[in-house]
Amino acid sequence: IQVTLRHADRICYAMQQAAIPWLTGLELVATGTEPSRDLRVTVELVPGGAVPIERRCAELLPGASLAIERPEPPLDRELLANQLERERATLLVEVYRGEDCVAGLARDVDLLAYNEWPGLAVLPALLASFVSPNHPALVPLLHAVADRLEASTGRRSLDGYQSRDPARARALVEAVYGAVAAAAITYVQPPPSFEAHGQKVRTPEQVLGDRLGTCLDLALLQAALLEHVGLQPFVVLQRDHAFVGAWLVDAALPHAELAAAVELRKHCDLGAAVVVETTLACAGAAADCATASERARRQ
């Protein structure tokens, strides 16, 4: 009996919370000349990480194949929520006839730290799980955003799209950028190829408390603020870089991702969206929001 698997090579807490499948295929193929009867298939992550499961097969005829239904062991929420560093685990599948193990397959899987984004290879839209609009550490910045809005527009309401005016939405984006710039956060170089392989993400509390952040940390921080004030933010990922954007009109898109850069450029040119280079809000960069927006638009 031959065992084949399709699975993610990285598992993280955000995947468990978002109920994203990580073991998407398990198949048995009978390569012998005799039928195999009363088979028992076990699937587990060693050590820990998931609750082991067991499936049974009454008969597998020579040359036949069998796709195991619901092969995915439930991920251990508590273990993943308390995972501080990346660790290597083994995805182990074994096929038994009675007490005898007649086939098996072992694959390496990385269990990521609780705050680690696995990168674009797993599921690009999973990055949204790392935007925290209700984090209590944002409250002082939100008051600063309201103060800047009042100074620039005469209204301090964090009212999103309620006025149906793209200019109001843009004023909110500018106030968020200015409030983050006033926080004097120091830019930190991200790990190489983070967009492909992922990285640990600093929470708003860590970014604002330590005054440190990578381009991705800063983009997620501003995205959290933009979402809290009622706008729909997005994160733009390039090779070794990330920055933030927001829709200036309340129009939901049919997909969670925009794969082609030309599509996003069209929305910006039409005034439906704006992008902002978040690293220019860091201490020492000293750029206003218009300059940061133009930089991001060129990128």
C-alpha cells in the first residue's frame, strides 16, 4: 500500500483560528496483487500540535485507490496559542492491518510561533488575521487621530464612510499617518524574503511600547487604525517590502486578494483607493502623508 499526502508545511495559530485546512489530501493506493481488508489508518502530529484521528477501510482491491475523507486532525488551540518559537514536528500516517503496520509516511511540518505569519505560500489572505483593530494599545493613537482630524477638518469624528465623501476618507488616512509619525517609531530591517517565508509580527502593544517595527509591522499597525476608524484597509506586499493602503469609497471587492499590480494602480488613479509608504512615518524619515502616498504610488 502506497500513501500519498497533500499538506501545508507550516502551521500557525492564525490558521487554527481561521479554520484553514492544512491537510488537504490523504490517499491510499493498493500496489499489491491481493485485496487488503480491515485497514486502520492513523494520522497524527508528533510531538503534539493536533488531536490524532483514526479512519477505517473495509477493503482495498489491487490497483485501486482510496481518498480518505476528512483526514485532517484538529489542531491543538492551546498549544499553538502558547507556541513561542518555531519547532519542527512530524506528520505521521500509518496503515495497520490488525496489529501490523503495513504502510506509513512521515513528513516534516513546522509549528510556528503564535505571532508568526507563515508567508504568501500558505494563504495570502491569512495576513488579515494579524490586523488588530480592537487592540487596547491603539486607544491613545485613536485620540491623536481625532485631534488631528479636528485640526484639519473641524470635525473629530472617526466616521469612516458615513459622509460618503472620498475627501473625508482621505483625511482619515492622513490623520492616521500623522498620529503614527508622532509616535516616533524606529524602523527595523525585516528578515530576507519575509513575504514568501513569513516572519514574526509585532503586536500594536509591542510596536508602540518598544517604538520598533519592520515595514510589515508598521503596515499592520496602520491597517488596524484604519479599520478601527471605519475604513477598509489593505496591505501591499512586494519583494522584501510591505506598505498599507485604504479604499476611499465603501465598495466591497469580490475577492480578498488583488494579484495584479495594474489592477490596484487603476483603483488609485480613479481616486477609489490610496496607498501610503508606512516607513516614512518612522523617526528620522520626516515625510508628510502626501509624500508617503506618492512614494507608495511609484512603488
